[in-house]
Amino acid sequence: MSVRRFMISSRAVRDGYASFDGDLYNHMVRVLRLGPGDAVQLADEKGVVHEGVVNQVAKEWVAVKIISSCLASDSAADAPLITISQALPKGDKIDLILQKGTELGAHEFRLFAGRRSVARVRKEQISAKLERWERIVSEAARQCGRLDVPSVSWSPGAQEAAAESGQELRLILWEEERETSLKQLLEAAEKPASVCVAIGPEGGFDPLEVQHFLEYGFQPVSLGSRILRTETASIAILAVMQYKWDGI
């Protein structure tokens, strides 16, 4: 039987042991019925893989003894680090974006409140929202066998999101762009070390938001003649970029 792999936070590892409670405890002990002596593999957000065995199972927590740790090799290591700068969509669309984006190799998700975003996040909700979004990408990484977990951050608006982006190649998907398509840009561009793609909400970007991104070095591109839904756009551009630059 293959060794079970679990995604963990590097903070959980201390003094040769890793301990967990909550959802991970429930999955390991109550769902998979793992017990003392069972071999497990733990992968953290830094790309470190820990080989270990279950050492102790208590009523609400489980401890794993770490046998060895190493930085995992990744076949996509030479692919650009891709950040999706996403204006918050309504409903559960963000769940799909985070899940599928993780499967397609996104390195980071920078979410922000768009001027035309229907969904709103109050200041007191940010911490709980980030915790939930981090769980989604962690679970998606575990399911698809990734060795790392994308980071998720929140910005109050487009200007802040643009200002925090220092990637080598910065793009904004804009339906009003008439001269440059994504295909044209990728055919002409050398493979960058990092990419940030800004994507608007259901109603698209407000002109002032576009101006903010342009001021911070973003290049406007279109995805062609069709206007894609916001949740489709992120999936489409990640698939294209990963195919173009051998990430998958």
C-alpha cells in the first residue's frame, strides 16, 4: 500500500515531531484509521517533504515522528511562478478559481475588492475568509499531488494589489484591449521568472482600476474575440501559460 501524503504547515514541525488537531487529525485518524507505526509523508508549503511514522494518537490530536526531511524535486521547477491577482467574484466562484488554479500550478493568489465586485468582505471578516481560502488551496494541493501550497493574500483594492506586484511579466486581462492578444504576447515573450495576471470581477475592470495597473507596469491583453467569465479566465490563462512554458 502506498504511503499517505498530507499537506501541512511548516510551523507544525518542531524538535523532530509534527502534531495536528482539527480537520487533519480527523482525516488521518477517524477517516483513514491511521495508528502508531503507520508510515506517512508530510509536505509543507516550502516544498519540504518529511518522511515519518505515526507516533502517538490522543483523543483530539496526533503526533508524527519525523524520520527524514528533504527539499522535494519538482518537474515544474523551471516554469514561471504565476500569481493570479483576482478581483473577488460573487458566490462560490472564488472556490473554483482557487481549486482549479492550484491544480494548474498557480504560485500565489492575490485577491482584492474590485470596484465592480458584487461580493464584499468586511474588515472583521478578512481573517476568517483567508483561513477558509487557505484550506481550499491546501486541500486542492493534496488532491493533485503538489509538493507545495500556493499562498493566498488579500488587498483592499486594485491600486494596492497592483502596487504589491513586482513580477517580471505583469498582465491585465481587459476586454477593451484591441491591439494585443495573449497569443501574440506569449509568442513574442521570452520565458519570464515570474508572472502576475490581473483579472476583473463579473462586471469587468473599472477604467480607474485599469489605470492603476498600467501605472505599475501591467500590459493589457485580450483573450480573443470571446469575453470569458471571470472564473473561466483564470483557468484558461493558467492552462495556456503552463502549456507554453512546460509547467504541465
